[in-house]
Amino acid sequence: MIRWIAVVLAFSLVAAACGDSPNAEPTVPDSSTTTATVPLPPATVPNSFAPTANLTRSVPAPEAPVAGLSAGFNEAGFDLLRTQALEGNVILSPASVAHALLMARAAADQPTGAAIDAALQLPDGVSAHQAWNAIDQAISSAAAAEVDMTITLADRIWPRLDIQPDQQWIDLLATEHGADVQPLDFTRDPDGSTDVINDWISDQTQGLIPELLPPGFIDPANTVLVLTDALYFKARWETIFGKYGPVPGTFTHLDGTTEPIEFMQQLELPGPRGRGDGYVGAELPYTGDQFSMLIIVPDPGRFDELRERLSQNLLDEIDNSFTMGPYELRLPQWSSTTEIDLIPWLTDIGAAPGHYPAIADGVFLGDAVHGADIAVDEWGTVAAAATAFGFADSGPPEPELAVWADRPFLYLIRHIDSGLVLFAGQVTDPTTE
């Protein structure tokens, strides 16, 4: 089966004594540091941890800048992909990473918010949150309409019991992002709190990411809030593989060495597909034609160049160059798991350490991790019965183009209407994870 799975992002926001300047470098306090939070009696949870009573999810705004938000999210994800090693398989989610940043941005001060705005190329003000709300609900509706598709987008904030985040921030996350709140006792039970969050992530991702938060991610003295974003995607190809069976071939690695493998094969796909400057590519729709996988196979010796060029402009160029018509596809099966420490990248773009006063005074972004898992193969259904009819096939049409992923390639999973890239990755060796 084809399994497009699970991306989770977790931010740990940490309290520190930051001084008066909004640009001051945060420092981790010792045990005598006084923060702006006030300890509460045991097991007491402030009312402000919940969204305001009677709030409901916002109706998507028809004028929300969906295309602009998607393009900015995509660019940030491609930037993050380029920070990963050139050699080796990689899977990550531009949508998950950027969405968590958008939620955190609503809690940031002006300098930190401006840095996030620039990194994500965000539309102005609340319109970015409205655009996410429209995308989120469109994705959920498209998945609900298909039997062979499951998509879960889930968000939750986990405050420490003794802090009271800004109520407007909590309400914004509830109405425009569908995020809920679960306070945890980080101070007295950091390990138990870690287990609760990991169990929630595992549940949202169908067990594919069972332990995103490593031991020690929650510091009992300093972690004040964890923000999580989970994305799970599972879908059947619109045209399943298997009719022509696997075909033996050779995969050429980046260093020029070769390895014999089997390829999944399609001989009568109708498109879209095409050839451009330095690549050949094709777009494979999933059931329902609302989501697709874009395969980009760089010409020999140009993988590094194409990865550097990967951008929204390149996607637009590819989309404009593709035409409909028969083509032959050879695609290996592959699986990979990636774990990324996001702090170096978040520091480069100005989101970390930053300042997030809507969570609590003196709070900065201290830890951030991203995990993703993917497995791709044939998804087919075999039905058995005691009656058999045999029908002959006239054979496939002559393909006008061959798209053979027999060398390192890039791939993207996209929501077609919005253009949002849910997953982006590279395969340099389909025989390893």
C-alpha cells in the first residue's frame, strides 16, 4: 500500500530573564530567577487555558489570500530542505513547519514577528490566519469525500500549569486553526508530560511517530509551553500500479555507482508530464484528483542544481511546461524517516530565540524538533471470487515521454486547489531509509 505519513512539529518555549530590550538575548535562568509566572495551587487550571466560551471555528473567508500563504509556506519548506545533506533520503513537511511558525508568530513581539513574516512571506495581519483556516478546511473536506484517503491535521498547545497565555492568542488558534489546549504539570512531572504529548502525537499519526519529543525536551524549571502540529496523509493512487508488474532496472547514485532494483511501472498514464531545463517530471494524482505527487527527476549531474533551484517559481515553471499525453513511468518503492533539529534554521530566519510575550513575559523559543515518515509502494486491491471472466486488453498507447526515476529525484505532495506543499523530499537511494 501507499503510505504518506506523519509529520509532527513541536516547539518548546522557555522562560528567561530577558531585560528590557525586545532584542535582548535570552538567558536561561538559574533556580533563583524570578519570572512573570505565578505558581498556582496543586491541580488548579486557570480558566484562560480554554478558548472563550461558545467560540466556534471560523467560516472560511472567501477573500483569504490562500495562494499567497501557500507560496510562502512552500518557499520556507524548500529553504529548510536545502539545509539537509545532499546525500541521503529526506522527508519533511513545509506545511507543518510553517503552520506551527504561523501559530507561534501570533504570540511574538514585533521584531520576532517581522522576522517570521519575512521568512514565510506572510500576508498582512489576520488574513494569514484566515488563509490557513480556508486551506485547512478545504483539505479536510476533500479527504472526507474519499474512501481511500485519510488526512489528519491536528494542533494542540500544552501550557505549564502556572502560566496564563494571552486569551486572544488562544482564541485565535481555536477559531482559525482548530487548536485546542491541554495544560500539563511540567514542573513536577516532566517525564509524564513528555509521555502525554508523545502519546497524542502517536495517536494523531497512527503510530508512525511514536516518540517525537526526546528525553529532556521538557525542562521542569524553564519550559513553559509546548506547541505541536501533526499531519497524517494516506491515499491511494488514482491509477494504481500493478497492471504491468514490476520491471528490473538500475538506479544510478549521486557518485555514479549503480545498483540493480525493481521499479514500479506504468505504461499508459495520460499526463500531466513534461521536460524542462535540466529535468523530466510528471504529476501523479491521488484518488479524487485533489492531491498529487510531483516527481522531478533531474538530468544526470544536475541534482544539486535542481535542488538549489527548487522554489515556487520553479513549481510554476514546471506546471506551465507540463502537457497532457501518454507517458511511461518507472518509479522505485522507497521509505524514509527524517528527524530534524529545527533550532539552527529557526535561528537563521530570526524566529529563535525571539520573544513570545503572548505566552508569558520573558519567553523565547528554546527547542524545536520535526519528524517525518514516508513509505511508497503500489497500493492495490485484490478481489477474489469463484467466477472468472477474461477480457483482453488492446495494449497501451505508444508513450510520448519516458519518466524514469532511475537516479536521485525530488518529490512533492501538493493540495492542488491551494498549491500548498504538504510534503517535500528527496530520494538518493531507494534501497535505504
